[in-house]
Amino acid sequence: MGLLLSCTTAVAATDAAPMATLDRHGAWVSVEAYGPNVVHVTIAAAKAQVLKGAGYGIIADHADNSAFHETRDQSGDTFASPALTLHVDAPPPSHVPGVMERYFAPDLAPVRLQVKNAKGATIVDMTDWNMSPHEVAGEATYQVGATFSAPADEHYYGMGQNQGSLGPLDLRGRVIDCKQWYDAPSGETVCVPFMVSSRGYGIIWDNPSDTRFVAGIRGHASFESKVGERVSFFVVVGNTPEAIYSAYARVTGKTPIPPKAAFGLIQSKARYDSQAEVLRVARTYREKRYPLDVMVIDWFYWTHMGQLDINPAEFPDPDGMNRQLHAMGMKSIISIWPRFERAGRYYKELDAKGYFLKDRNGKTVDGLPFRSDRTGALIDSTNPAARKWFWDHARDNILSRGFDYPWLDETEPDLVPDGFFFSIGSGDRYHNVYPLLHVEGVAQGMRAWKPDKRVLILARAAYLGSQRTGALFWSSDIDPSWEALQRQIPTGLNMTASGIAYWGNDIGGWQSLPQTTNATRPPLLDPSDARDTVGQDNDYPELLTRWFEYGTFLPTLRLHGMRRHTEIWAYGHQAEAIMAKYDKLRYRLIPYIYSQAKKTYDTGVPFMRPLWMDFPDDPNVANLGTQYMFGPAFMVVPVTAQGQTEKDVYLPVGSDWYNFWTNEKLAGGRWVRVTAPIDQIPVFVRAGSIVPLGSDIQSTASKQAIAEIRVYPGNDADFALYDDDGTSYGYETGKGTTTRLHWNNTAGVLSATGGDAVFDEKVAGLAKVMGKPGK
């Protein structure tokens, strides 16, 4: 449904009237609902500002006040539903101000409000708001913000992609700059201003300018945005992740199920120089019997940036190339940039139409002065006409040559808009909104072009609502280093906690590979037969192998990098054997993973998620960002240190756990040290889990049977095994098949209902009960 909404609709003022617009003697407060557990609060000094409706990324048509009723007394106004109660305090009584109050008198009328959950506990206490006048990009505007109480035991998560942590997950005590920032010191930051609290609520901050989130410092949490004329935020209340994330989806859009090919191996490189090289790599995968679903053509296949063409000298027959890939059961992705060089054939046309980012004098901005890639104007995708132009030409010139899916790179945008101007206003005011509008414009075009073929887009940045576009997001141009790998774990967990379920990274890192090593321990893999790729970077085969093991348990598994070779056979025979094993394991896990994709579509809950979502009553997991759940069964503990063959693992309380490799059963609620030889990433399975495993296939283009169903006993267990054609939108109208598996722990019996009758009868025979006693 989200893909069918135009970007214009997403920002239009809602036709539904707010529940109330309150006068607080110099401040106006508007209150509306988006269902029983979501309230939208807008505060401004001018009444017209609170009546404008929500901003970019919000689906205004989903406003729904029907579950609430309002009461009023001397204490203020109360809005109650079965799920929450919002109380907006009455204005304070008149009084004679003291000396300090006279000197520091605020310009704004005070507004204070509280939100209680269904049990009557206060979970949100907004103590202050502010609008500080200043000038930005020649415009008289305000810095706007709100401050909330931060109890000492509260933990904060989400707020998009921030790569500053080497392990801790909780944002508490940190100041998060929520902005699209390619050049961030630790790796690109991506602003998705959705904060989720351990107290059973989330706040969607509705402002696309640069925003700062102060997470529980000196007893307060606050949001401050650089540009705005009002404070606008949503409070989402829920005592389970399902309640919170389904409400987030109601406000900003559902996460569609990607085509099944997205869950197989995606092979990329910066870059494949020719059609012949692409086909040679694809054929080698098939000859070696290593599963592969997607081949990627990265940048500079064109003659000029923005020419939107394919260089015939390197790719003489892209249609034929794609036919050959399709015959091998593979799909293709091709990179399409939003930048246009002056030498390209479209520059003058787009410049004349006013379709580029402009400076304050109305001139097209061509590159940036502070980075080496200084060439190319940015197409202004905030302009609906420019969005349509870009999609039409990307479709006709490139995708129509048999390519399946686009890769939309540089969507931060890489051409930083601060101080410049979009069609909708200043780049400062709308700094963070570009990735939503650019990607959604292409997504809508793709669905209209091929209405029964699922959209898949590889995209580098996101904003509120970006999950509805069908995009797979990744953490940008990270280093090929152990430190970068270590940072990926907490980075990804807070990104998925922000409602962006499909997140991954360049397996092996993107930046050029150093030809020396800083390893302090002997490499665990022999690099001697990989010199053509790694030079003297002796521990890189080990790093890549550990990264690939981790990637096997990510929503998407994509090899990439600016290396001479990126294929799994290019790093020595020892590394190849291990990565091939994990590649095959990934494909055996596809029935399990694909079923999680359906659950994410239904509930909004990410299936790669931090432990606090599954174990909210275990205080030991509140700040644990070095391990995570992959669906309801698997707990994954990536190895991120060179030469490491043992790993300390925390087994959360409330469950027993099985070592995935040894089947040893261990009690939860404690730390254990486990062996982690180079061919084993520590993976544990929660007792009371059902894990369906598929047959060996070369790609998801082949029909995959269920080869076995592993049961990890200890409790009764249920699993919704979902399957469909893997390519169409039939799932939106219920055309897929859901087989409900149930394990009766007392009887030791696995049964199935709701699916194909023939398969249901086979289930008991496919069951394999795991486990052996442990310590």
C-alpha cells in the first residue's frame, strides 16, 4: 500500500481534523491519533503551524482518532484510549516572577504533557519545548526542540545508522547527530528519527532538518532540530515489539517482502569491467556449484556520469548478457546515480528545466569543494517532475535492457545540500528527506511499469518511511578492517530498531585493500595462494571469512569491495572452502528466513534484532550490541577480532540454549566461553524452537523442498512456515501458503496444519530432534 502512495500525498495535510487544538496562552497544541496506541502532538506559537499536518514520510491518510475520548478539568486536557492516556497540562496560574525568572524569562508559553500506558504508568514526561529564532540559508526560522524526563533505568535505541560504537548498544549518555552524513568519522550516518525506549514506547520525531538527540544526559532526553516553526512528534506505545513496530508501520508504511532472490547470495565488485567478466564470474559460480542469485554491475559502466547509457565497448550486448544470467537462474542489479556531469547529454536539458540542486543565486551546484569527487550536479528529486524524468530515463535507457533491479547509490545525497536549495526549500530545512523521495520515486515507477514484479532497490540512505519502498539498505563505504567489522554489529541493530528491517553491509568492506598487515597474531587462514588479491595483507582472508560467516546471518548477504577480486574463491583454498560452506548454509536457511520476511511484513518487527526485544526482563542485554537474534530461534555472536578462536557469549535468562554446531544444551542466564575455530561463528538456538531447512539449490529460481525440520526441545514451539512464488505481490492478497508447525514438547510430536495436505503428512518424518546434555 505504501508504494501506491505518492510522495505528495505523504506530506499533504490530513483531511481528518485533530482531536483538539488547545490554546495554552501563547502556545498552541494540536493532538491527533493514528490508532489506539499512537498520538501525534504538534506545538507552535502560531495556530496555523499546528494545523499543517504531519511531514515527509508520514502517511496522513492513516490518521484515526476513533479509539480516543477527551475529558477536561482544572488540571488540563486528557485524551484516552484502551492503549494509552495523553494528558496536556493546563497553563500554570499567574504569579509574580522571581528575580532569576525575570532575567531568564522564556519567550514561549510553557507546555507540559505526559503519556501513560494501559496500566496507568507514566512512560513519557515532556517537561519543556523551545523555538529559538535564527537565520538559516537566508531564511528567518527557528531551532526547535522538546525535552523529556529520563529516568535512570531508561535505555534508548534506534535513531538510524550511527557507526560510532564498537559494541555498546544503548544510546544513553550519547549525543546522536541525526543527519545523512557520508563523511562521518566512523562511517556514514543515516537519519531515521525513530527512538525506541526500554519503557515500552517510541518517539517518531517529525522534522527532516539536521537533528540532535541527547539520550538521557543529566536526567533529560531531548530532540533539537536545526530548522522549523513547530515541534511535531508521535508517541507510539506498546508492551511488545509487535505493538510498537506495527504502529510505526501504520504511521510510516509497511515493509514489503522482497523478491526471494534478495535472500540469496548477491555478488558485487567495484567494479566488473566488462560484460565478459560478469558472465565469467557467474559461470564460475555455477561450475563450482556455489549458490548465487544476483550479479551486480556497479558504477562507470556508462560513458559519462549522468549520460544514462551503457558503454558498448565494455557491455556490447546487455540484453544478451541478462538473458544468459537469467538462463543460469540469476538476476541482475545495476547502479544508477543521481549525478550528472556537464559533458553528459542531459545536463543542459535538466539545467534548463531547473531540475538540479541550486545555490542561493539559482545556479546549479556542480560537485563539492571539499571532496575529490567534485564533478556532477544532483538531480532534485524533491521535484515531482524531476523524479518522473529520472525514472523514465532510467527505465528506458538502462533497466529496459533486461536488468532486474536498480542500485540507487549516493542517496544521502552525497552532494551535501546544506546552504543550497531544493525545489521544496532549503537543503538545510530538508537535509534528511532526499533518500526517501528519490528512492520512492523509482519504486513507484517500477511497480507501475511491472505491477506483478516485486520492487527491489539497493539504497545507501533512508528516512522515516523508507522501509515501504522495497529497498535493501547498506552501511556505505566502510573500511576492510577488523574495526569496521566490529562496528557493524551495534550499527545494524540500532538501524533495524529504527524500523529499517532490511539492512546489511559490504561483506569484506568497500574501501581499497591495504597491501600490508597490522595483524599481531598468526593468520588463521593461509594467504599464500591469494597474493593476487591480498598482496601482503596476510590476515585479510581470515577477516573476509569471518565477515562472510556474519553475513550469512544478515537480512541480505552481499559480497562487495574495491578489490581486484571479490569472489569467494579469490582468497585462497582454505577461505574458499569455509565461505562455500556458509554460502550453502545460507540457502538451506532460506525457508526460515523467508518466513521471517512474511512476519516482518505482517508486524513490522525486524527479524535481525537486538536481544532486548526478545528478552526485555533481562537487564544484562540492555546494552549488549555484540550479539543478536536472527528470527526467533538463532542467536548470532560474530567474531570480530583477528586470531580469535574463543568467544565469550551471553546466554539470556529465561531459556536454555543449544550450540548450533555441537547440539550441546546449556542453561541461560550466564556468560559462557565457547570455542570459535575459523570455520565456526558462535551460533546458539533457543530451546523451544523449530527451524525448517531447505534442500540444496543453486538459486531461488529453483523450487526448494523442505529437507528437514529441526526441533530444539525444551518447550512447546510454533513456527509459521511461509512460502509463495517469490516474485509477485500475491502475498498482499493472501495468495501464499502458511503451514503452521507445532511441537508438543511433552508428547515429543511435531505436527502441521494449514498448508498443503501432502506436505502436512510428511512433516513428522522430516522432524529431527536436536540436542545433547551440556554443562
